[in-house]
Amino acid sequence: MPLKQDEVAPPETGFEELRAGNLGVRLAVTAAEIDAVQALRYRVFYQEMGARADAATTLSHRDRDDFDAIADHLLVVDHDRGEGPQSVVGTYRLIRRKGAEKLGRWYSEGEYDVSRLVAYPAPVLELGRSCVDAAYRSRGTLQLLWDGIAAYVFRHDIALMFGCASLPGTDLDALADQLTYLRAFHLAPEELRPRALPERFVEMRRKDPETIDKRATLAALPPLVKGYLRLGGFVGDGAVLDEQFNTTDVSVVVKTELVTQKYRKHYERKHADR
């Protein structure tokens, strides 16, 4: 559902832009910026990663869905490319409870039973649709995305984050070590454990965990998945094959204590220097 050209994100959801040289991270504030996000997602997901586009997606060259209209869109922008939509080089989609209730569902519900997570008695945040332009895939850009998420979590007092994270491809034999490793060593506690829907459930334990080279397997995980794990994140039970996007998805859950601690120290240090 594309936004109208004059529609803007509510300013009260935002935070002061964080800068690292020519790059910055902030929320999208105009419909043109959200259109740039959808164009970036199309280039990465469909043209680069081989997702299967329907006729409308192919015609528009945009990755769009109903969740875009109720989400906040985190942007990494390159100021050397200007100050308009052309500056957008990275994105993450952020959905809070208010937006999900407005739409009547969470994105993850298409793959997982997340009832335990959405019933959590504190603010929760669903993360998804993350991508970065190929020319900007560096540790610095990824760190900016995490800094933006931390600022957003701090701003809205988020207690729990969750979402679907993707491993490339749908070859379960090729992903056997990664899936087994995640389930064996990072399974969420029962009270916070999403489970893949019965009709989509794929067993993650593909082999004996003791036969896995843990260090090499961790190193081979996608950077975003490793980022979740560094924050103490867990995975749910069961993977899901997403044939449209040519990925194997796992459900990720992160309690935000470590995120907010790091940002609070950054925030207090910054304001102490003024």
C-alpha cells in the first residue's frame, strides 16, 4: 500500500540523526523517502538475491506490502549523494504494537506463532525488511543500522525485539551446519520461543551438533544474524522456507537490556560533553 506523496511519518517517533562521516541514520520522514526504501529493497531482494516478483512488483520496481504504511522506516543516508531520496543506501523496517494492531496482524505471523511475544507485558518491536546497497555493505554501515535501532528502542522504551532473519537460499543441506548450530546453542527459552507454523515447519536440527565447527559456522552466518546473537539474541523452533524471497528464515528474539545499556551510555556521554 504506497503512501500518498504528501504523507509523512509522525515526527514524534523519530530521534536525532546519528552521523558517521558522510553517513547518517534516522527515520524516513517523507513518502518520497519511503519510495526510495521500496526501490532499494526491490534492487536487493529481487534483482540481486533472486526473489520472485509478481506482475505488480515487476512493473513498479518496488518491494511493497501493507506493512509499509504502519511501520517506521529506518534509513542509512549518504549525504555525499545529496539530501533527498537518492541518499538512501540502507534500511530496516520497524513495527510497534500500535501499528500491528491497526493493521490487525504482525508480519511474522505469516511464518511463526508469535503469540507469546506479542503478549509480552511491555513494549515490543518487530524488525524486518533489512537491506543495504551493495556499495555500502561494510561494518560501519551495519553499525549505523544497529545504532539507529538502539536509539529507537531507547526512544520508545522497547523491552523485546523480534522478527524473521534470513539465511540465503533454500538448500537445507547447504545450511545444515548453520541451522543446527542456531537451534543447539541459541534456542529461545520456552516462555519466549516462537514456533514455525505447522504447515511451514522445517526441522532445524539437521545433524549432530557435536560434529559442527562452531567457530567456522558462526563466522559463516549472515552479519545481521550475528548481530542479533552478539546482543544475546535467541532463535525460535523451526525454520521456514521462503520460496518467494529465496531464503530460509529463522525467528529471532532479543531482550533489549544490552541494547538500551549501550545507547544510554552513548546518550549520557554525548550530553555530558555539551
